[in-house]
Amino acid sequence: MLCKLLNYTPLTLASNAIRQSHDNQNLSDSMGDLIGDKDRALIDRVGNKMKHSSTLEFLNYVWEIEMSTKTLLAFTRHRIGISMTIRSTRYTTQKNKGKHQVQDTDKTKDYLKRIMDIVNEAIEDGLNNDEISLLLPQGYIYKGQIQFNARSLQHFFKLRTKSDAHFQIRELAFNLFDSLPDSHKYLFEDIINNNIKGK
Amino acid sequence: MLCKLLNYTPLTLASNAIRQSHDNQNLSDSMGDLIGDKDRALIDRVGNKMKHSSTLEFLNYVWEIEMSTKTLLAFTRHRIGISMTIRSTRYTTQKNKGKHQVQDTDKTKDYLKRIMDIVNEAIEDGLNNDEISLLLPQGYIYKGQIQFNARSLQHFFKLRTKSDAHFQIRELAFNLFDSLPDSHKYLFEDIINNNIKGK
Amino acid sequence: MLCKLLNYTPLTLASNAIRQSHDNQNLSDSMGDLIGDKDRALIDRVGNKMKHSSTLEFLNYVWEIEMSTKTLLAFTRHRIGISMTIRSTRYTTQKNKGKHQVQDTDKTKDYLKRIMDIVNEAIEDGLNNDEISLLLPQGYIYKGQIQFNARSLQHFFKLRTKSDAHFQIRELAFNLFDSLPDSHKYLFEDIINNNIKGK
Amino acid sequence: MLCKLLNYTPLTLASNAIRQSHDNQNLSDSMGDLIGDKDRALIDRVGNKMKHSSTLEFLNYVWEIEMSTKTLLAFTRHRIGISMTIRSTRYTTQKNKGKHQVQDTDKTKDYLKRIMDIVNEAIEDGLNNDEISLLLPQGYIYKGQIQFNARSLQHFFKLRTKSDAHFQIRELAFNLFDSLPDSHKYLFEDIINNNIKGK
């Protein structure tokens, strides 16, 4: 499943915000966009440990992703600090005839194949996009672009890397984490490790 | 499809907010929760015509509703001034065996029946809830509780009563409007009439 | 300082949302708006202990309040689940000549009196509202109407009843809590008690 | 007054989102971060004219700014798509003794000078930061870091470049616009020109 980081903000935007707030820019050890060790630790200390997490909102991440309808539905529950644009089945279903894909599992593969055969039959029968969309299963894959800031991403990881999360959104969460710049991962590692260890 | 208004805020909460802002509570002609004619007109004039729509945020509406998965998906695009709790298929799919319903159309009825037969077969075969959910079509009906404030509801009506909106979310929008208290409808009528007349 | 609860949602709106989600409305022991003991415990268990706090968004509280400019400024940091309408000094400063008030302390009383004398002098000298507002001290009292939902109110209490919060916003937080219906206080008590005990 | 753009997102993040949605990436004429003419026009057409303004949320702008307390107060009314970190007077008032500044006007200059003399006297008298802050006038200048996305920035410009907006927030709005990258200004020009011409 596609999960490609397209853009992200340099860490210095967060450390600069914190130093603004405390009026100690003179202590910064960053050079331009290159974060210094002190500033790096500062972000973690203030944004995470001291709970001034609003400073993490200056760090934005944008991905090109694929996800199942099941996963997309879960985003009705993530409304803050997130932006997304999803391929509309209202305009592309007939057009992409024969290219529709699903995210399945060993146990659901055959059922999903039979369902997609019915979907493709309806496409052949000339139903319009708005009608066909009613037939698409929740395993159906959407493509799109998504943006989190570091604060909303922490919240997403906290809920969605838990062992009791649905396995598809959990997979998305881990893919998002893996595709982050290595230098940013320290902001999220504790959250994920706590969840893996069963909190 | 179920669309039952459970609770709403008296209009006086909006008129009182406006009179606070302008410091002219002495001009209010409301009695307790009973809105007066002047206050009623004031809400429309300030909230709608003068664009101080933040005063409309004090009016909240809560419904018990049913909607298709297709409609629920659209709520990933409505994130402000909305709260919702939706029945989780993760906990209820096996439990509600034989009671699953879809919102169909003349042209999709047969296809959807065949798809739901496959879903029910998978339920019989003992697939777990997280797997079965991948098979559910976008016509599948969810039940839940939803809240809008008058400002976000205006926005929802503006986008979703348009003639080019998907027919199912359009139906939901009209049902929400119809179930509003008559005395509140004047806040939304112009928006809907403009859309019906093709803007 | 004025802090008067104008309106609130019955607890049953939250318990009904939770029972919708779990599909066990048959277990509800509420009668109309009158919350039952089981439903009451359910809200606390699911909304607080199990962290499904989105169900608390159905509970809205509206107050008429007074607060200092200092306190109002802090609301630039509370943006989710809050609505407010504040008396505009842009329209009311000249009009309310002689009625402007400040929230002071023993140590600031004299300084604030001298500053307000200067403000009143400028009003007498005919400066317009937009200019006069630049002179108003942060002790100056605004009047307005504010709305929280139970989720955002929990967050507000968590941050603003701490012993290291500014004493004026702390006072507001305690006043908001005290003016809640007794039957709703259990949703917030633990948060406040933890802060009083120094967490 | 300081208004320095620190960071912004390439326009291609918006055009890529739109092309994702319409599934026509093959029509893109951008090269890496370098926006092409077609993509540039697409953002305007879809984001502005066709009202799919959610695609503008992928464009973020971060500034280091100074603004008066009066202006900062107005941000209690801008809650969506905005992040800010402001220097805290709770920690810096005593520390910055003698360096406090105000944004004044010809008519308020003398009054503000007299008020700041009282503030400085209170600082000398040893009042603590939380007390001194109650004395600070709304002309007092705060420093901080602020982020808008293109959608929320359009909304801000629409309200705050109007001729009847307070002159200080209007000045901020024009400064924000002037400091945008030239290639991004076309997203905001119509809004501002409409306001200048009196709508």
C-alpha cells in the first residue's frame, strides 16, 4: 500500500516557537533549517514532557497514501489538525474500470473477489458512478493526500498503533511512522513503543 | 431511514449572545426560553446577513440517525462544529447477524442483495468482525447519534442540498431540515431554497 | 465576577450516544431526560476511564460571564469545543463611560485606579473607541457568553485549575465548576481534585 | 512591527492534492517543487472558484510577528487552521524591564506613555509578573510565532483587511500579505482588492 512522504517542516520551526515563547533565542544551537542538539532536546522536553504540545503544531507532514474504505471511515473520528483530499469515486469509478483494488486478507480474499466481480458486472451494465459506489466493499482502496501536524499525529499514533486497533489502520499508522524523516521519529517513538509493549 | 431530533437549544441562547455583544439586553423581547419577535429577527440579521455567524454556534441540535456508509464517508469532509457517535461494526457485526440492512435504489437493489448474501455467508463461516467489515458495501446502513450547531448545519445544508450532491446525503440533509423545530427553520430556509432553485 | 449558567444538556444525551455505539439501548435505566444510575456510571466509565471522550461532546454548557482581559487572552489557546461572544469595546467604550471596571488585587488596586483615571480622561478628551481600547489594562473586565462541551471543559479544568495557573483564570475555572448542575459535577471532580492535591 | 515569513509550503502540495482527487496527475506540468502554469491555475480554479477550499489546507505559512494586545485579543475569534505561540508575560515581564513597547498612534501616544510609566513603576516596586500583567495596556506589544494555512489565511484577510476592521489588525493583515512569496499572492489578491474597493 502506497505511503509516501511528500513534504515536512524542519524541526527548527518548533524549537524557534518555543524559544520565542521563553524569549531565549540566544540559546539556540540550530543553523538555518539544521536543528542543533539542544534545540532538538528542547522540542521533546517542552512539547512532550511539559505538555506544551501546541508548539508541535508548527510541524506538518504530508503524504500520498492508499487506504481501505474501512480505514478512511475511521477518519470521521480524527477531525483536528488533519487535512485530506481523497480520490472521489463519484467521478472516477466508471473511468477506472478494471483497475479497482481491495485490501484483503487470507480469509476475506475469496469473498472480496466475488464481491468485486459483482461490482465490475454493475459497471459493465452501465450503472452510474453514484449507484456503483453503493456496491463498493469496505476493503476497496482509496488513494489520496493527507496531512497531519506533529501534535495530531501523536494522537493518531496513540490510538491507532494499539494492539486492539483494526489491523488495516494499524498498518497505516506504522507505515506513516516508518516513512517519517529519521530525525523526526524521536517525537513519536515513545508513544508507539508504549503501545507495542501493551502500554 | 431514521432521523429523529433528540435535543435542541432554545433560540434565546443566540439572541442573548448577540445582545451581550452589543450591550442592549434591555431591548430583548424574549421571556425565558420563549423567543420574542425582535430577538428572532435579530438572530437572522446578525447571524446571517451581517455574517456574525459565531453567534449561531450556541444553538446545538442532536439527532438519532441512520445513514449509509457512503454518506458516513462524506463526514470525513465535515470536521468543524460536528460531533458523532456511530455504531461500531467492530463489535456488532456477528451479534446482529441477519439484521444488517442497506440503503439501495431500484437499479442497485439486486446487486446489493447478492453482495449481502456473500456477507451473510462469511458471517455464517465464522469470519471475525474486523474481517467481515471489509466485505460490507457502501450501501450498508449505520446507526448513530450526531450533533451540529446552527453554523455548521448551515454549511452542511449549503453543500449537501445542492442538486449535484449524492442523492443519499441529500436525502439525509432534507430529513435533518424537516425534523428541525418549525421555529428554527427560518435560519436555514434561504440556503435550502437557493439550492433547490439551482442557486 | 458574574458566572451564571444559562443552559446545559441533559446527561442522557451522552449515555444515549454510548448505548447507540454499543447497541444496548435496552440496558438504559434513564426516563426521558432523567438519568438513571447505570447510565450515569456508564458516561463516566466510557467517557473518562475508557477514553471515548468524544461522547462527552454531546453535553454543552453555556454561561454568561465576566472576565478580565488577561483571562480573555488565555482563550487564544483554547480553540476546540469552545464558542464565545464577547462585548466589543469597539462599539461600547464611549457609550459605557464611567462604568468600566477592573479585576484587581490588593497590590495592583492603586496602579489600576491611576490607569483607569487616564483611560477616563481619554474618553473625556473624545478619543474614539478604537483608540481608547489601546489604553485599557489587562485587568479590564469584559462581559460575554461562553460555551464549552464537557470534553473541552475537562481540558480547560485540567490546565486552568492547576496551582501554577494565573489566579484570575483559576478563579474563573472554579466559578464555572461551582455553577455546574450538581448532577454533572462528577464528570469533572477528579480532574479538579487531582490539581488541588498538586496532581 | 516585525512580520517575517519563516517557512511556507510549495504550491505543488495543493496542485498535487487536486490532481489526486481528480486522478489526472499525468496532466501536471510542475517539476518537483517548481509549480507549472497549468497547476498554478488549477489551484485557483478548484480551491477558489469551485470552492474546494480544503485543498488549500496543504499550504502552510509560518511567521515571526509582533502585534499589540488589542490584535492578539482578536485571535480569540480565529480558531480554525491557526497555530500560535506567544511570548508569555507570565515569565518575561520582570526580566524584560525597560524593554516593553507599545503600538500607539498620534492621539494615544501621550496617554500610553503615562500608562507605561505606571507599569514600569510597578515593576520597580517589585510586583510579580502575574500582577504586573494586569496593568499592561492593550497597546502593549507581544512577540510570537504564528501559522495559517492558505484557507484560514483567506478567511483572515477577508475579515481583517476590510476598511472597518481595527487599524492595527488591518495593518497586520497587510503585512502578512506583503511578506508572502510573490508566487503565492494570487491566492489572496482578489479578496484583498475586493475589500480595498469597499467590497
